[in-house]
Amino acid sequence: MNYQIVIPKPVQKQLGILPENIKGKIIEQVLKLKENPRSFGSVKLKSYENEYRIRVGDYRIRYEIDDNNHTVILLHCKHRKDIYRT
């Protein structure tokens, strides 16, 4: 079953300021989450219940999976030095 991708306004803003070449790669990875949100390359974050991350070069995509509603909610999309500071 396909999952719905939810991109909140703050994450849309984060995506908007990324370099174009990185933005394309990140969008490609986000679209893959529709089919399989726990795909190869995704890592479960230990301190969080349903949060995962995907690495795209020096950037990270943090997201939460809601299996009951079949949704993937993007939480952050930032450079690796900034992603874990919230």
C-alpha cells in the first residue's frame, strides 16, 4: 500500500533554500518513501518512537511514519551538522 507524504511548511522552507542539485536528489528520495518508508538506507532513530532518517550526501531527511494512517511526515531536511539540533 502506498503512503501519503506530508511536507509541513517549515520543511518546505528548508527544501526551498537547498542547492538545486541536492534538492533534486532529496525529492527523489522522498518520493521513494511512498512505496516503502522503511527502505534500504533508512535508519531508525533510537531516541524516538517512529522516527527515521535517510542520508543524501551531506544532508539528512528526518521523517516520522504513521502506519495507522499510512502517512510519512517529513520533520526536517537539513545539512548533517544542523539536523539534530531542534
